[in-house]
Amino acid sequence: MSQESNIIISAKNITKIFKDFWNRPKAKAVNGVSFEVKRGEVVGLLGPNGSGKSTTIKMILNLLYPTAGELKIFGKGTKDVNTKSKIGYLPEETYLYKFLSAEEILNFFGSLFNLPAKEVKKRTDELLEMIGMSHVRRRLVGEFSKGMARRIGMAQALINNPELLILDEPTSGLDPIACNEMKNLISFLKNKGKTILVSSHLLSDIEEVCDRIIILYGGRIAAEGSLENLLKIYDKNIITIPKQEDVQTEKLRRYLKEELCIEDFSIGNPSMSLEKYFVKTMEKARNDKSETAGAKQGSVIAEYLNE
């Protein structure tokens, strides 16, 4: 497989400028962003509200067009129709036809990909079982809770067995058990060779499933890299040894600087949490006076809320 065919998403200096009624530039939602997503990777797209995450995702899906730059999916332009059948998408808000049942929703989406009726039924049955909703397959989607609708949304994103899966806030509205199931599913799909781009505000979820992350601020990339490299604290070392009795621990504390008397140990680098790294990156971006059309850090609580 060539290096080029191994790249699923390629963005080069993409920019998106929204304009007002008089066609004047209103907001530069994405500003010269470049990145790649390789086959089999799980990449997290992070950033505060208004940082350009959703705009970037919509450009990848060809729901919006870049004002400038080049964006390719599977080595082709985003307008190429043949690439659509290779993509599964779970939007931030689950928009489903309320007067259709869970079974009918999946049958409908399966038919959009021109799958044989027998195959659609087979996949529908398996997906409903996988998400734990086979017992409510004939219940109207409009009666579902947000979490249940989210599960159906994930199932419809998988009905075409996509090579590229784009998940926008996949755990939104899910209870802790369902969140864990979602993360396990993402890990399973990764092991099956799927390429996944996931956007979420729940940083702990991202930390558990992603190989790399891209943090956006003000439409620009504020940080990018593997979790191991970004979260590692390089100016400190840690020494790991088997659990010792209190007396031995005290001896080690006194003599560790002079002599390493325990053979079974390892020295490495401690890591901060992804959440702390994210906040640190946002603070740096603000201190660098980076511009953003999105929300900024709040300060004083609204007065009426204190009444």
C-alpha cells in the first residue's frame, strides 16, 4: 500500500470564512489548518466552543466548502460521490424521523446505500442487538430518550460498514455504562482497521480511545501529536518499584539519592491528564492573544443568578 493511499484525510491550509448578508467577511471559523489522518488511526479533534471543530467536520463531509486550501478524502476531493459510501457520520445532535421505529430508521439508512434488502435486515438485526435495543425495535424513535436516540444514531452511522467514521460528541446523553460501551466499540472498530475522527468535550473519553489529538483554538491548531508525547512531563522523572513496607519505604526515601538499592524498578516520565493539558493549551493561546470568533473563558457570574 502506497503512502498516499494510507492517508484517509488530508487537509492543507484549509480556511473557512463566513460572510454577512452584504458578503463581507464576518468570522474566520477555520484559519489555515493543515493535518492528516492515516488509515487505522483514532484521532481526537478538540477545542472550546467556536474553535472550528464542527466547521472542519462539515468541510470534510462536504456540507460546507473551504474558502481556501485543499481538502481530500481517500485521496479525492470532498465532492467525489464514490467516497460517500465509505463514510459513517454521527452528528452532534441526533436528527431522526420521529414517526419511524428504530428498525425502520436503520432500514431507511441502509436503503440509501443501495444495500440488498436481505443484507439491510441482517445488519439491522445485528446492530440493534449490539446497541442493546432489539427489544424496542418497533418503538417510535420520537418516544426515545436522548441516550437511546444516540445509540440509534451510532447504529445508523455503522449501517454501511464505513472505512471512515466521524463521530461528533459520541457519548453525549449516554449514561456511564453506555459511555463505556461506546468507548469499547470505538476500540473494537480501530482494531478492525477503521479510521475514526472523534470530536468531544469529554476529555477523559478522548484520552482513553485516541492515538493522536488535534487541539483547535480560534480556527488554528494550538497543539497536535500523540497523547504520549503531549502529556508527558519531560523535566521530571519517576521511579517505580514494588510496594514496600513502611520501614523500607522510609529507608528508600533517605538513601535513594545516594544509591539505588532496588533492582526491580523503572524510570520514566510522569504525565498530566489530558484535561490539564487542554486547559494549559487554552491559557497559552489566550496569553498569545490568539483571536477567536467563539466563546472565551468566562469570569464574573451573571448578576441575576446570584439573586
